[in-house]
Amino acid sequence: QCPLWHRIALGVGWAGNVILAGAVIVLSIWVRVIPSKYSANKMCSATLFLEPPPLAGSECKLCPMDWLLHREKCYWVSKEIKCWKKSFEDCTEKKSHMLVIHNQEEMDFIQTITKGTNHVWIGLNVTSPVRTWIWVDGSPLHQTLINLVTGLFQVCSTLLHNSGNKISSETCGAEFRWVCQKE
């Protein structure tokens, strides 16, 4: 009969051989898979470089997750409520600005995406000392598109849902949902 250390050495040897055989099998499979992935990536990148550049104006605009695309702009409607200043800050943190409405088509789209909400903060407020209504992008309010319903000492504005093109002035400390916009 063999000494004990021979049996231990034999057992360790067999265990080492099994582990080594397993490693060889895994590596051989891995070596076959990696080149196929690499060649697919190489082919994909070659295809990307072979494509002609897009024509001007034909780019595809992508919006961040949970934002809505409409006419080359991205829109995001909040689910919570905040005052105008906090809403403004939230849009800024999202690298966007509060909603600015420049045409009827945009107004109709906003009415659609804010359905079920009476008021939403928009990027229109009174600047001082001139006391004129200015959009957050610096453009003036054109009342041919929008009917502004103002109140005394109310210098922030909300879009009234299902009221045509009415915008209501509100106390800036009131809390409503808001809309952010990216160009």
C-alpha cells in the first residue's frame, strides 16, 4: 500500500488536471467567439465610414429618454409641481430652458402633451424695470399668437389648457407642473 502523501499528491494532481482541462475548453471557446465579434465591429465601423455624409438638414434629431420630439425640438413635461423659479432651475439643470412658444403648431403640440393639466409653467415672465413680457430666450411676447390674461403683481405665466391660446399671469410662488424645451 502507498504512503498517505502519495495518495494526497495523486488527488491534487487529478484535481489540477481537471481544472486545467476546463480552462483549455473555456479558452478555446472564447478564442472562437472573440474574432467573430471583432470582425462584426470592424465591418460595422467600415460601413459607417463608407456611407456618404448626410445632406444638410437631413440629420436625425434624438431626444433624451422621457422627452418628446416635435419639429427638431425636444420637450419634457414634469410630473411634479414646483414654483416658477424652481421649474426654471430644473430646466437649466437638464441643459434646456422653459417652454417658449413661437407659432400655432407648437402651441397645438403643447396643448396635446399637457392634456389633463390646467396650468403649466412656461418660460414667459415680466422683466423689470421695463415691465414687459419676455420669453426666457430673450424674445418678446407677440400677442397676435397668444392671448395673455394678466393680473396685478403677477409676473410669471402659465399656459391654460383647453382655452385656445390663453396664457395666464400667475404669482411666481404658486406651484404647477412645467415644460422644458431643448433646441
